[in-house]
Amino acid sequence: MADRYILTLDFGGAELKHVLFALGTGEILHEHPNPEGPFYRPDPAKSRCILDGHLEDVPRKDRVSRHLAVETTRILNEWGVAPGRIAGIGISVAGKVLCSGQGRRVATFIGAQTPPAFTVAGPYGQRCVNTTGGLLKQFPRIPILIGNDCNSTGDMQSLAYEALGTDPATTFFITIGQGFGGGGPNMDVDEVGHVKVFGVHPAVRLRCGCGDWNCAEAFASGTGFPKFARRLLLLYRTRPATLAAVSRYERLGGRLAADQDLKTMIRTSPLRTARPLDAVAIFRCASLGRPGGDAFARYLVRTAADMTGHVLASVANVHGLRVFGMGGGVARNNPRYVKMIHAAGNRLIGKANKLMPGGITVELSPLGALANDYGPASLVLKQHFRRHVPAWIRTMRQLAAKAKTPRGKTRT
């Protein structure tokens, strides 16, 4: 029998990645990352994206699905893979799924970063993206499904945990990279980075990329860390009395010791003049686990860990979760930060909580850096090719062991 494959698309909007897997083993055969996906904007100061100049004979509402079909055909030709060898296609999307494509229906989702011009009206008036219309015509007899990116990865991660003896329904994937997201095999929770955090002084409130204020992602992600730092640095330069009030507020909340003061911490911090001021610089200055770390950087990291721990403890309490596997550059490259989140979450749950005896476990995902590559494959693998799951798990665990990030790295 000729070799058959599972094809996945990681459709982040601004990025698009195709990966080809051997159906029987889960081995990655080809990868095609494209940092200039359909919604990539060549000039960030302008609203025009790649699709504005492509497929201009196609109506805008159908242009995304046609673009995905055209790109997929081109890439399969580059790889020398016949379309008839594809057994199923899984697509992870950065947004909330309205129709997953079950029964070969056209799959749609709502994306916060989607230009409205390329959307169609959903069943309740939402503006959603037609994702699979073109692919369904190109591949007329195979399953083509979409899922939220974090839920898809959480679903695949649950298979790895099941092989390790953990109840998969109690597991959840968290990604902290440029953004903050999460998902699990129950497919009932996603977008956890947009849980609101409380106990924030009004002068420090931050707008999230979703447009709302004080989401966890606005403080505790690759983009959130520098945003949080810049707000405090701005107060240091322009509103010292307000910064003093923030220090008092933080001491009352237990996030600063009685003898600590943000003004003093910032004055002596290398972050005050850091260029670029990003999450890499903040974690490097914090020097977690080593003596002599910068006090201001450590305050930022500790506060973000407490906020993240609060989100995880709340989600765990409501949904009966016990194990959080973490991915994303910030988490993978700073394992001590993951331990801080674990400690913060369990402090909030408390030993007296009868609903959650034993608390929660927060650790790096057993899939390692491969989590996002394998995630969308779970959409078709579990439903249509379940017999191959054990071989896929063996392959993922072997690859994850080889791809572990060396300790001490702080990339995001």
C-alpha cells in the first residue's frame, strides 16, 4: 500500500505553517514555515495585508479559503507529494471555532486579529473566517477539520499524558510565548490569557491586544512583560508621586516587602536603559535561581507568575483540571519561571480545598518544543486513525527528548 500522510496547517493569521506527517508513525517528513501568512502586514503602520494584493479576482469573503488551497497545492508540489496520498488535514487557528468542519462542512472561526474585510457573517451576526471551502474542493473525500490552536495542542498533549498514566481529561496545555493561551482535550476552554487579573493599581492597568484591559496576557506574556515594565518606567519618569502610591499598594498586597520601593528598584535597574526592552532582557536581568538578580526584573517576573498562577488555579477549580503542561518560548526557555507559577497556583488553592486535594501540577509539556507542530494533527488522528496513536506517542516522546532547550537559555 502506498504511503499515506496527515497534513497540518498552523494558521496564526500573520503566519502559516504546513507540516507533513507519516500517517503510520507520526514522523515529521516535511515542514514549510511561512512568516508572511494571509494577514501579514508588510508595513505595520498600514492596514493592508498580504491578501489585499493576492487573488484579486476572488471575492474577499472567500479569499482566505482560496489562499489556503492555493498555498497547499503549491507546497505539496514542492514536496513531490500527490494530493491523493493525503489521508486527512488538521488546521489549528488563532481564534474561537464556530464550525469545526465535521461532516465535511465549511469550517469557520472568529479571529481577534482578522481584518473584517475577509470575513463572512456568522449565524449570530459574528464576523467569521471561511477557512476550508477551497480545501474541500481540492480534497473531496478526506476529513478536513479545524480547531483552536491551544485546544488542538492540548488534545495531542493529553495523549502523551495518557501514555504516562495520567487521566487525559484532567490535563491542559498552556502556551506563554508572545501571547498567552491554553486549551485541553475537552475543547471547552480556550483563550485563558484573556481572564482578567485583579488587584492591579489603576495607574498600572494595561490594554491587551484583544482591545480590553487587564487581561493576564497584557502582563504575563512575551509582549506583556515589556508592556508592564514600560508602564512602571513611565511613572518613574513622569509621575513619581503616583509610583510611590503604587509601591504602597504593592506592599499592602504582599507583592513588595516592607523595605522595598519601586522607585529605588527602578533607579538601580539595568532595565531602565535596556535596548531592546523585551522579555529576554527582563528574564536575563532577573537571573532566576542565581544570586544578584535585578530586583525590579524579579518583581516583574514574580508578579506575572502570581497572575498566571491565579488564572490556572481558577480554571482548575472550575473545570476539574490537575496537570498543566506548558509550552511557548517564555515557558520553555525559563523553567524556573514555570516552577514559580506552580508554586503560585498551589498557594492560591490551599491545602484546605476539598475539591482539589493535592493541588495542581504545572510543568513543561512532555511534547517539548514540538507541541504546536503536532497539535493540529490530533484533530483527525484521534477521530479517524486512532489505531496509529501509540506509534505517534512514541515518536513524539523521542523527538521531544532530543529537542529539549538547553538550560540557561532565555529566548522567547
